[in-house]
Amino acid sequence: MIDKDTITHRHWSLKVGRADLQTGVAADSYGDVVTAVDDLSQSITNIVLTPKGSVPTEPEKGCDILGAIDKHPSIGIPYLTREIWDAITIWEPRVTVEKVEVLTLAFSHFRTRVFWRPVQSVLEDITMTEVSYNG
């Protein structure tokens, strides 16, 4: 188990062990910690993959990804783009969203690229977080 007193970063969280979409296998991440930019990227991924209504104390937290299922791409992609942009803007105040790209991989399979930068960045480098999900 990690000793919290040894973490020197202001922004940190426990690493989320997600299963790979291709293999279905999750890497062992028990006790691992993500810090700084990796913490922000993980937070963005968590927001995108959290369905609205699934957090009891914050029912509006997350994205309504299912609202785009079975919609024509000309309707579904702008809907997802706005939903993701708004959710990150509301629920992750430590970042500024620069661009959101939603790509259709196959029927009900999407990939999202969120281009963002930390709010208090000195260099103002834009970082990209990619999230893949199945409908």
C-alpha cells in the first residue's frame, strides 16, 4: 500500500485499472498513484466514461453517451462532442478544453480525443486524452 506522506504532488489520485478494449485484460494497478498531468488525464477519462445518474450524490456528473446511440452520425457526433465538452468544463475545473473530436470506429463504437491544457500551465502546451468506448 502507498504511504500518502511520500506523495509530493498536490494533484494525485489512485490509478484506475481499466480493461483493454481489445484483450479485455486489465493491468494490475493496485496501490499505484497517478500525479500531475496523468491525474488530470485520468480524471477526464473518468468523466467521459461515467454515465449521468450513476453518481448518487452528483446525478448530473458524467456524460450521456447513450443519448447518441442509434443516431445518424450527423446528429450523434455533435451531440457527443457537446456532451463531453460540457461535462469536462463543469466537472474538471483544473483544465481548459481546447477541442473535442469524436470519431466513429464501427456501429456504436466511438473514440474521443480531448485536447486540453492545465489551467495554471506555464508553457500552455495542449495535451490530448483519448477515450474509447463501446455502446
